[in-house]
Amino acid sequence: MKAVFVTIFPELIESFFSVGVINRALDESIINFEVVNPIKFLKNNERLDDAPYGGGPGMLFRSEPLEEAINESKKLTSSNAKVINLSPQGKKLTQEKAKKLALDKELIFVCGRYEGIDQRIIDSKIDEEISIGDYVVTGGELPALIVFESIVRNIEGVLGDINSLEEESFSHQLIEYPQYTRPEKNNLGNVPEVLLSGDHKKIKTWRKKQSLGKTFLLRKDIFPKELSSDDFKLLKEFLSDLGYESDRIADLLKNINKK
Ligand SMILES: C[S@@+](CC[C@H](N)C(=O)[O-])C[C@H]1O[C@@H](n2cnc3c(N)ncnc32)[C@H](O)[C@@H]1O
């Protein structure tokens, strides 16, 4: 996958590519990136920003240098490379979206600054807008890198063990089970016995129960509306292990259908 970042802060992007699995994937040519700086397209004493028509606080990224930077990015990719604008007004990033975008061979990320970018760029040059969440940060570079990293983790060869993806949070509409590493015992507590048992079937069941229980308690917004009878039983057990009375459990689970 090749990514082109339209940004006035290339150093933010370059530092991201200099470490960890991303740097390794770059060395192995699984991923590749370029940066196009809109500053390059300013003429004479032009500025990158200007005040919004109609008044209001702050400045806006002017359309001309951005348009030229996007056109230049298109020349660095094939003509059908998707152009993504990072914006709090965009569709919220999900694991599903990241997986879909991983099928693209090239992507262009437009990193806004100031109070955002001139609407005419969005209307004519942007294929989609993505938000990293319902909060506002100062520029599009960190959101672009978050989106890019969530995408490329789904590309074969980027992660050491591709199975990590299967087990990870959101891969099956559930968040991940709790994980422990050595030592077995320390001042903070003991590793659950089942994980030391070597019984892989039991471990798998325990992990599923924890994933179901954690998602049910912590992320009702993504919890499935329907469960297999085995999973329903595991969730009941999870709540019972926590000390919930059976009436309370029945009440909590009354809106979940059993398949
Ligand atoms: C200060 S923000 C502009 C916010 C804009 N005035 C608004 O209220 O929607 C500047 C830039 O940061 C980026 N940005 C900020 N929050 C973001 C988010 N939640 N998701 C994606 N990009 C974001 C965008 O590129 C945006 O153009």
C-alpha cells in the first residue's frame, strides 16, 4: 500500500514511519509513503490560511495550495487513488472500515489545519471524510496516521503474527479477553489458573466468556443483539461469577435473543 500525505508538517509523518512494525514494513516494501507539502505551491507572499467568509473565529486552509497539493499527490499515484480528508465531521473510523480500506493499493490523506479546509475542496476533491472520534484535535496528521495504521495492520506481512488480528478487539464484534504474562504471581495478583492449565479447549472457552462479559459490561453499544445458546450460557456464567443474582441476570439479558 502506498500512502501520500498532504501536510504542512512532513516531519510528523516521517517520524511515524521511523519506528516499530511500520518501519519494518517500510523496509520490506510492504508499505510506502510520500509527503506533499502545500507550502510548496504558495506564490509570492501568499499565506496558507485566510479568514472565513461571514466572519467567525480562526482561519481556514485556503483552497488553492491544497488543490495543487492534491493534484500533485494524484500524479504520485494512479488516477483512481481515493482521497481521504480527516475531519471530525467525517464518518467515524471502525475496524470494519479499516479492513475495507486495506484492499486499496493507494490512498491520499489530506491533513487539515486551522479551523479546517475550504468547503470547495471537500466538494470537488475529496472522496470520503473520516473522523477518529467525537472530539477535536489541532491537525489532521495524527488522525491520518491513526487511520493509516489501522488499515495497514490488516495487510499481510505488516504484523509478525497475522493471527493477532483474528483475536483482537472488534474482530468478532467483541473486545479482547484479559491477557497476562510472566510471572504467574506477583504483588498485584495471580494469573487465572485456567491459563496455566495447558488445556486449550478450556482456555478458549474462558477467553470467549471474558470477551462476552467485558463487551456486555463495557461496550453495550457494540454488543450483538443475538447470541448462540452456548455464548448466552457463557455470558450468564460470567455475570454469575461476578456475583449477580439470577433475577438480575435474567433482567440484564432480557433484550438479547438466543439463536
Ligand atoms: C481544529 S480542527 C478543525 C475543526 C473544525 N473547525 C470543526 O469544528 O469541525 C483542524 C483539523 O484537525 C483535524 N481533526 C480534528 N479533529 C479530528 C477528528 N476527530 N478526526 C479527524 N480529523 C480531525 C482535521 O483535519 C481538521 O481539519
